Amino acid sequence: MKPVLSDIEIAQQTELKPITEIAEQVGLTADDLELYGKYKAKVSFDAIRRLQSRPDGKLVLVTAINPTPAGEGKSMTTIGLAQAFNRLGHKAVVAMREPSLGPVFGIKGGAAGGGYSQVLPMEDINLHFTGDMHAITTTNNLLAAAIDNHVHQGNELRIDVRRVIWKRVLDMNDRALRNLTIGLGGKVCGFPREDHFMITVASEIMAVLCLAEDLEDLKQRMAKITVAYDLDGNLVTAGQLGVAGAMAVVMKDAIKPNLVQTTEQTPALVHGGPFANIAHGCNSVIATKLAMKMGEIAVTEAGFGADLGAEKFMDIKCRFGHIKPSAVVIVATVRALKMHGGVKKADLQEENVKALEAGFANLAKHIENMRIFNVPVVVGINRFLSDTDAELETLTRLCEDYGVPVALNDCWAEGGEGGKDMANLLLPLMEKDASPYCPLYDVNETIPEKLEKIVTRIYGGKGVIFEGKAQKQVKELEAFGLDKMPVCVAKTQYSLSDNADLLGAPENFYVTVKDVRVCTGAGFIVCETGNIMTMPGLPKVPAANRMDIDEKGNITGLF
Ligand code: ADP
């Protein structure tokens, strides 16, 4: 057996090809690239336009069951599956999200895949990469600064400082910044008001980057962003503050997709990174559509469980991007299903077939949900070293009994070789698929109707409760005529419900909506449920405590 190496050790042992050579594989020349060193590049809009005449490749979406705190291997599977397609002679390209520094230094560590299925150079991708997160943070905070400056300079728009919606952001888990008072210090420091920070990936700017078609569309969306109410209760936009042009300027490079390579030199576009619990959870439409032009098959992911990431992929990203996956892979792990069946984290190493059988209800619900969207589904069991034969056989049998094709997924240990069974199951399904795009709801339904459908059909709950404030916000949006947009639910990732402790496939629960806000730039309505927070905190021992760098610049502990 091979020794078990950490993600970063495998990454550091892998020889990289110059990114110009990776680009050549998909018909891009050095002129099509804007190089960020030898191994990273942005793809120019001229190149993207040139590729428009090519036919679209097939799209595969990778999603998962409700995760345990460590993540279940979606990114890893996305990368491994694309490598597997390539090994089988089908040109495949990855389209996935950029990591945020919050989880990198918090609980999870890096987010560039794992084992022998990673995107490289993983250190760069996990840290500052090509600066997109910085650009998004700056753009967001330029708008925040413009609001307070407008008020300070005479407040011509009569912004109600008690009703500023726009929050500042930082790409860091920092609970101390959730609620604060700004503008203290006297006349030259502006007007004091309550303010809040979110993590950058929750910013509407991130959503705009991920949903915009091009720079012009991005600029128009920037102008439409709602920032505050005025004293008469009317909405104030970024356009009225006169900074939409400058915001687009800051984003001029961030909007271009980033090209890197996997551990097996498969081309990968890593672009945009909203979380799926507090935002819409998918990489940029630009990158996904480009991957479909670059390869015969594009493999992309949606964050967290299929209740969050995949639902939003189908109802938000596909709707705006006019795309549709030809097949969906649901990643499941024995250990997470055992947790859904009642096993404590500390006992996961021990075989427990009974708990696995009980926890299967969670996977079954996600399979049923993907069928609602009318796409072929395959389960990929991400094998961990601690899984026993009896557990793997049980899970395989449960899937077969449920009528869903299932394959073992060894992409972590074997790279693309370990994904061939999954790829071979997918190929005939993708060939056959001719089903129309089938979203869950019509945008013209009311906000409560749309949410009711998500909660009852996808989460398996009884219904939705709008708290007093949220009820008022819904009425307000209806009065403004801004309610006919898709809904982006902010909810815990750990449960199908809005209560992180309800594992498995809970029933008879209600989802409580506490806050409803409109993202007029992104084009959706965010409904915050349960106790979800848009600025995470660090755990007792953050991943950051394990990281180090030596005098030669070698990094350790980045997973
Ligand atoms: P997700 O996308 O679901 O959040 P990732 O693909 O980012 O999950 O993987 C999270 C972590 O789990 C990574 O460090 C990865 O190396 C590790 N991991 C994934 N699959 C396996 C596996 N089969 N065995 C051991 N570790 C794994």
C-alpha cells in the first residue's frame, strides 16, 4: 500500500506543466492567456469570444449529502472525475470555486481538492491566487465607503443611516466584526451608525461576479445593487451613488476565469467562490460555460449538500446561465451516513452497518430531490481508509435497491484511475439525456410560495414560518415589485432542516425565516433561516495553528 501523504505533500511532489501547455490541450494559445507566473493564468475575453463558435460540451454536476464538519470530498471528486474522463479518452475540463481564507484558516483547511485529485499549485490557489477575493473585498468596501461618505458630505439622497443594508466584508473568519459601531470620533469621522461585516464570499459582489455574462453585464448589475433606504422608505442603489463604474474597474481582471491544472494535468477553471450556506454556492457562469466550450465534458460542483448547493445551482445558476447538467453525481461517504444514523464523530472509525442503514435516509432524500430536477443521478461513494467491506457492500446494495446507479469513488487515493467506474456509469446517461430544463419553481410565484416549495419538496419539511420582521420585508419587496426573482436560502449545511442538530432525513419541521433581503444586482432574494451567520467565527483550535513556512518558503499544514 502507498504511504498516506497529506494533500500538500502530494501537491508538492507533483510536477507541474507550464500553464501555456495546459492551455494548448484545449486550443488556447499563449496570446489567449494573461499569465500570473508560470502555472496560473487568466483567460482573456477575446479568447472566450473566439471559442463561442464551438459546440457546447456536456455538463456534469457534482453535489453531496449533508456534510460533516470536514467536508465530504466534492471538490476532490469533481477533479478526480474530470481526470477519469480524460483517462477514458474524453476531453474533460474542471470548473470549480476558489477557496476562501475563512475556512482555510478556520476548520476545514484548503479547498483545492485532496489526495491525488487536486488543483495546483494548491498553496497559491488556497491563499491569494490571482487576487480575485481581494478585488471582490475592495469593490464591496468601496461601495460601503461611498455610502458613508455620501452621508458625511451632505446626504443629498437622504439615506436613512438606520436603514443601510450594505455591509462591509473581509475574507476572514472574524466574529468580533459581526456587529459594530462605526463613525465614532467626532465630526470629521462621519455619522456614527451600527454596521456589520460579512465574509467576502457572502457579498453580493461575489454573486454578481458568478452570475454576470461579461464585464458590461457586471457593470450594469453593480449599478442595480440596493444599498439602503432613504428617509421616505425608497430604495437607494449603487448607481445613484455614482460608483458603479469604479466598482467595475476594480473587478476588471477578477471577472476573467483562472486557468490552472490538476494533479494529472487536466485543465481546470477555478473562478468565483460563494459559500452554499450563506450564498448561492457555485463557481462563475463564465467559467462553467467556458469549460463547456473547452472540453467535451465540463465537470463542476455546487457547495455543501444537494439541498443547498444543487438546488441553487438548478434554480439560480442554470436559470441565469441558460445551462443544464446532463447528469448529477451525489458524493456520499460511509462515515457521514453513519453520523446521519446517530454515530458520534469520535466513534466513526468503528464499523457500524446498522447506523449506516439508518443514515441512508439522508442520501435517499437527496437522490429523490435530484430526480425532481429531471436529471440522471449517480452516487459516487467516496471511500475512506476506515470504511470496511461490509459497510461499502451495504451502501452499494442500499443504492441499488433504491434504483440509483452507484460506483466506488477512489479518486482520493488513485486520482483519475479511481474515478473510472463513476465515469463509465455517467457516459451512457449523458448520451441519452435530452430532458428539458426543469426548475423547482416559477420566479413569478410569491416569495412565500417559492420558499414553501423549497422547504416542503427539497428539505422535506412541513412549511415555512416568516418571523414578524421577515413578513414585513416580504410585503415591502412585493410593494416595490421586487419579489419576482429566484430565492437564495441561507441555511445550515449540516441538516436538511434549519436546525444543525436534526441529522438524517428529518420530517415534520418548519423552517423559520428571520431576514429577507433583496440582491438587485445579483438578481435574487436572500432568505436567512435558523441561526445562520454571514460572518463565521474561528474554532477553538483553528487550522491556522497547524501552518508554518520554512526559510526556503516551503509551506506545511495547509492540509
Ligand atoms: P468538499 O468539497 O466536500 O468540502 P473536499 O474535496 O474539499 O471536500 O475535501 C475535504 C478534505 O477531505 C480534503 O482535505 C481531502 O483531502 C479530504 N478527503 C476527501 N476525500 C477523502 C478520502 N477518501 N480519504 C481521506 N481524505 C479525504
